[in-house]
Amino acid sequence: MKVLVINCGSSSIKYRLIDLRNDRVLTDGEVQRIGEGESRLQHRWTDALGEARQLARSEALADHEEAFRAIEAALRTSGSMSELETVAAIGHRVVHGGEAFQAPALIDDATVAGIREVCALAPLHNPANLTGIEICLALFPGVPQVAVFDTAFHHSLPPQAYRYAIPDAWYTEHQVRRYGFHGTSHAYVARQAADYLQQAPAALNLITLHLGNGASAAAVRAGRCVDTSMGFTPLEGLMMGTRCGDIDPAMLFHIRRATGADMDELESALNTESGLKGICGVNDMREIQQRADAGDAAALLAIDMYCYRIKKYIGAYCAVLGRVDALVFTAGIGENSALVRQRACEGLDALGIVVDDARNTADAQPPFEIQADGGSVRLLVIATNEELEIARQAAACIEGQS
Ligand code: ADP
């Protein structure tokens, strides 16, 4: 079964055609900077001789429809259209499913209306996701399409974890609660961890740490998420590339009174000028580590803060879960930064979390383990693959329908 996965953002479209018989990527690519003058298209495929090929082009693409047409042209050039003709489903990443969507949903009028209803909760993402869905409905009539929600894995949170201690009406009338994000990634690595450990998901308690540009932690009991660090929006929780993570909301009142900054400026500062970038000026962990190696005090502080915050969440989720079988590191930083893994686990021996330096710094490809002999918690490094998870969930959804 072949599934086309679409991740349509406000100024970008990523696509990947996956053959689920062997999890092979048949073709993939992305268009970036849509509507920003010069857009950039990259398209990758394997030719008839088995050679990896790539096409890169810059052109003005005014909107998502033009971008989809450019993708279609690239697919024709690479001879991939015939593969698309046999696609069994299209899986769309949708950032916010609100309280209504607790699982992947076959796209029909009711699903589209439901996604539109939660646009107010994710004004930057859901409208773009919907645009992608609507264009694909027109481009591929008759192909079943499925919405896979970033929030869905967290629907199992109990009220004590998802409610905030705020006026009740903020929740009942305005839907303010913890939703959690990165759910597709947490779900994928939790299952991969179970496979790796050769255990049923139901037998395991896990802490999953998605450390990419965005970052979040999840406490997973017996395959079900019971708490997660991102909240009403992806701003809460761990320190991120450019997002602040946990803060005292009262600082906003202070900054507003002190500087006159308006809501949009405050929102933008916390989303795009904070996190690692706020502390040391850059958000790329590789560059920060290089600067830290050269003795840069701001970079050293940024790493200290970043790892300290992860450590606090590990401690909190150990308390939430009671027993932890494994801790899972994933995404760009989790998979690649031995320094962050080591610093985040430092001093947690009493919890059974002990990193082995040689295993942690070995040049291994995930999946691999980094715990010291005698540590009771398995420490796993697992590569995330959100597109594959979306493809699998989309396929399961249409199989469930038929
Ligand atoms: P996104 O959330 O955009 O998908 P990624 O999961 O690709 O992001 O993670 C990007 C982050 O991973 C960046 O901060 C990057 O510097 C970091 N990263 C990638 N490779 C390494 C590495 N070898 N060492 C340290 N950090 C790395």
C-alpha cells in the first residue's frame, strides 16, 4: 500500500510518498517560502537504475495552489506520477484536533468542518493544513484522505494533567486546557521503543523526549500518554530553539507595562526570539555547542538551562509514572547531541538513570542504548519518523473504515 503524506504549513509544503510494504520512501520533497517572492522547490526520487536523484528549483510561487502545481510538474519530470496513480490514501498532518479529534479521521465534510472549528486554537497552522486538504481533494478525487492530528496521542491525559488552575469559564467557554503537540512523534518512538525492547507497549512505562527545534516531553504509561510538556499551545514546557517553554505569565504584564509592547509583539517575542536564541543569539544546537567549546559564556548558559529544564521534566515524569522502564531521546538534538543527553541525565543516579560515556558518544546509528551497566532505566536513542507514522495511521484508518 502506498500512502502520500502531506505536511502543509503556512509558507511551506512537505510531501513524501511511502510504500508501506517495506516502509520505503519512493519520492519526497518540499516547497519553501511560498508567497515570499522567490520560493524554493526540492524534489527527490530514485530513478529506474536505483540512483538517488534530486531536482532543486527557485521560482515565484504566489500561493499553495501554485506550489502544488509545481510539485505536480516535478513529479511528472521524475516519472513519479504513475506511482501516485496507485496511491491508496493521502495522510495529512493537522496540528490541532481540539477535544473533538482523538484519533485519525477520514476526511469528509464533517471532518473539514471540525478542523475549521479548531482554527481559533491554532491560527497559524490549521488554516494552512486545511488549504492542503482542500487542494488535494480537488487534485485527487476518489483517493481516501485522512487527517492525522499532532494532538491526538495526548487525548488520554487525565483532567488533573490537562486542566489549568484558571477560572473554569476559560476552559468551558474558551477551550483553554493542555492539548500537547508532537503527538505523532511521541507515539512513533514509544512504539519503536517497545519493538526495540521486545515488549508489548502495555508492559512499559516510558518518558519520551522529542528534542528538535521544538521540544517536548511525554509520560507514557502502558502505551497511553498521561502527561506532556506542551500545553494549550506549543509554547509551554521545555526550553526550545526560539520558544521560551515554561515561564511565569505575570512577566508579560510587567513587560507590557514597562515597554508598551502589544499582544502581537509579546507573542512573537516568546515564539521566535526566546529559548536558546533568546539566551545566546542562535537557535541551532550544533553552533551553540561549537561556541560553548570555544568558551562562549552565553552558549554555555544556554546549554546549562536547556539541559536543566529537561532534567526537571524527567524528574517530574518519574514521579508521575512511579516506575520508568525507559527514557527515549529523539529528534535532531535528542538523536545527535551526546552532550545534551549526558547533561540532561547527570545526577539522576538515584532514579536509576545513569549514562555510559562510551556508549553515549559512540558514533552509532539509532536505535542504540546509552545506559551504564547497572542503571535500572534503559536509555534509548531512537530516530523519529513522523511521516511514516502519519502514513501508517492513515492506512490503519482507511482499513478500519472498509
Ligand atoms: P525540526 O524540529 O525543525 O524538525 P530537528 O529535529 O531537525 O528540527 O532538530 C534541529 C536541531 O537539531 C537543531 O538545533 C540542530 O542544531 C540539532 N542538531 C542536529 N544535528 C546535531 C548534532 N550532530 N549535534 C547537536 N545538535 C544537532
